[in-house]
Amino acid sequence: MTPVSKRFTITVPDSVYEDLEHWSDQQGRPAANLAAFLVEVGILAAKERGEIQPKKPDSKGK
């Protein structure tokens, strides 16, 4: 089965939103795309620092 991207909603302060929009405009991409990238980078960094424990496999082998 092909993995499907998940969606969720976050709320950020106006200043963060404005900075995100400005940054994404500079890169020529949507703010949501940049936000998704930044979340992914943050998760990977947290895993490398050991802040996120590895997942335990469930009974389905995920």
C-alpha cells in the first residue's frame, strides 16, 4: 500500500505566519509546503537528538 500524506491544522502567531509567508514567497513555493518541510526537518532533528523515542512495532508489524 502506498503511503499517503496526512493533513492537520496548526495555529501560529501572526508574526510567525507573516515570516513563513515571506520566506515561502522568496522560495517560490506555498507556505503550507514550507511549513510541512520545516516540521519534517524538526522531527528528524529531534530523533537525532534522542528527544523522540523509536516507535514500538504494533501487532500488524508497522
